[in-house]
Amino acid sequence: SGGGDSGGGAASSGPATGEITIWARDSQQGFMSQLVDLFNASHQVKAKVTIIPNASFVQKLGTAAAAGSGPDVSSIDLVYAPYFASAGALEDITDLSASLPYKDSLSPSHQRLSTYEDRTYALPFTAEASAVYYNKDLFEKAGIAAPPTTYAEMREDAKKIRALGSDYYGFTFAGACGGCNVFEFAPHVWASQGDVLSEDGKQATLDSPQVADALQLYRGMWEDGSVSSASKNDGGTQQIPLFSSGKVGMITLGAFAIPSIEKAKINFGVTPIPGKDGGTASFAGGDVISVINGTKNEAGASEFVKWATDTEAQTFLAKNGSVPVRTDLVPSIYASQGEPYKVFGDL
């Protein structure tokens, strides 16, 4: 999209102008400013981004939207989209969404959570998936031919890597981070044909055999001494540094970790999260992008939201640790990138 876009509104007679404000949560700090710079370089309307801490984001956006002092546009964790839509904080952009020629290629999970009472209140923006990262050099040194596809293989591989020396560990996880554990642990349960919630989402199903089996996998690796003691109190900050040290064989993370691990010059691969006896699953995460109700620059806000799903923005995001929200772009975006990106693109 260039500066000649109409902004997605039928009433607009030309390119949007003026300024727009954008809010994003701090998990997007690594790329959001650069993305906004990319937009500003090719559009007459100029955007300014504010990063809000994850812990206070929902309350801050809700309060600001209710008071009419919110931003023009906000990136929102997709799980909160139904709440903000039902609360009247987001503009109805059904017509804009329907006008996109690639609408049918947009992530169905994001689209489902962006729909409230058959109207659309957001577009898919960034996508995330969870997978197992493994250190290829450590696997080779430990005589492991391929990444694990079952719980038994994962536990055995972790033991073999631990046996390489007292400062090597087979696996690590963020034991003090609830969100991390849903993202990283729940896929084991799903891959084993289990679930952590009832179908209507109103009841926890944590007493199932599949949950017990997955917990036993983690417990077994801990009892074997294969898990770093840092896991016990890790609030989500230690996994990447530990894996990047070259002393940990496996971690479960999202695509966001690729740039950091590549920078550390680790020879790594990515493989799907396994179930007990095979099967794979992943957590669908990420953000949607919305026009906030009460915006003073609707044309400019609509233009940014539309551009965020287009080729230029999605290609940039894919090179900065996000999974594309458009299935039609996955082959071309990942054609020139390495194996880890392709695995995430296929999840």
C-alpha cells in the first residue's frame, strides 16, 4: 500500500492526512517503532506509537476508551478482542474487512475472535505459534539423530544432553509464568487429544489423563535432573538467555525468539510440540489491530489498520519474529528464510 490509498472508507476522497496515535503492548516493542516508521515513509498521514506495559494494558486501554481519551488505533492481544468489542471500545470495521481481496486468507483464529454479534471489530495483525527449539550441535554430540516426536523420546533426549556435563541441561521452562505455560505446555495436551477447558470454555478439565501425562513428562525431566533449576522461579525472562548460552538442549517458545537466538549464533532447529505417543499441536497467539471508538482521524486510523495486513507490513513482521497472518503470503515470505521460519509457517 502506498500514499494513494483511500484508507478503506468509501467516503474518503483522497489519501488520509494528519496524525494518528497507536498503542501497543511491550511484547511488540522490538518491532513496532520500525513498523510505524515504515508506514510513515509511504503515507501522508503520520502515526506515533506508544508502548504500554503488558501488565497494565487491558485496564489502561479500557479506561481510556471509556473516557474518550484512547488512541486512534491499538494492537490488542487477540484473546481480549471479544471483551473490547462487547464493551463498545472498538469501531465496527465490517465493511473495511469485507473489502480486502485477501480476506479469506487471513488467520481464522484471529478473525473468529475479532467478530462479535456477526460484526467485525478488528483485523489480524501479528500471529504467534509455539514449537520446540533444539540445539543441533548438542543433539549431535549426544548422539541424537532427530528431534523428539513422543514424550518418551523427549525425556530420553533431555537425559542424554544432561549427561554431556554438569553445566548442560536437556530442557528448561518458565515455571513462574502462567501465560508462558499455557502457550508452551497446553499444546502437549492438545497433541494427545486432550484439552484444558471444556468446549464452552466455562470449566477446567485439568483432571484428565492427557493433562496428567503431560505434567508427568515435565516432572520426569525434573526428577532426572535434566531441567535447569532456573525453571523454578523463571517468570519468562530466562529461557532465551539459557538456550542462547549453548548449554540447553531444548526449550518451547514462539517465533519471537528466532532473532535473539540467531544473534547468539546457536545452531538450532525448530520442531512441532509432540503429544504423548505422536501427534503435534501449537498455541495460536498474537494480536489483532483495531480502530478505537471515538477516533478523531477515522480515515487515517482505517488506513493504518488496512496497511497492517498488507504485503509490506506482513513481510516486515515475518522478518522480525512474527508469523504472517495471511496464508497466501507464507510461501513467498519464507522462501528466502531459514528452516525455523518455515516450520512456524507450517504450524
